[in-house]
Amino acid sequence: MSVTTFSSRDFTRDVSAAKRAAHDGPVFITDRGQPAYALLRIEDYYQLTSQKPRTLLEAMEAMPGGDFEFDPPRLSDTVQPADLD
């Protein structure tokens, strides 16, 4: 596993190169010569944090405000076929 370093300017100019480099190991992004950010594959992140990927349902359940009742009224109008004659 190799560590690649990009300056902020180089990262901004070529994000695709940074993403390709992240397949080989972490990518450090520097700001004024000092490491400020790290880019890594999501699988590596989950391994580092001992997390498993969340499903869409799990992510939606974790969002605030999802605990209200929603009971829309039924439509009383009936649909009639169009008279084309």
C-alpha cells in the first residue's frame, strides 16, 4: 500500500488521478505543504472504522423527522374512460 500526495491545486485540476491513486492506498491532499485531507476508498474507510456499509433503508431510518404519521386522504373521484366517438 503506497501513500500518494497531491497539493490542493493538483487535486482540483485532476480529481480523477487522485481517485485512481486511491486504489493503491491513501491519498493525502496538502494545503500550504501540510497534509490537510485524506482520500481513500470507501471499503478502506469501512475497514478502518469497523463499519459495514449501510443500506438505503438504514440511512433513511437514521434521518431526523421520519417519525410522523402520514395518512393521505383517499381520492373520491372516479376515473371515467374518454368518449372518443
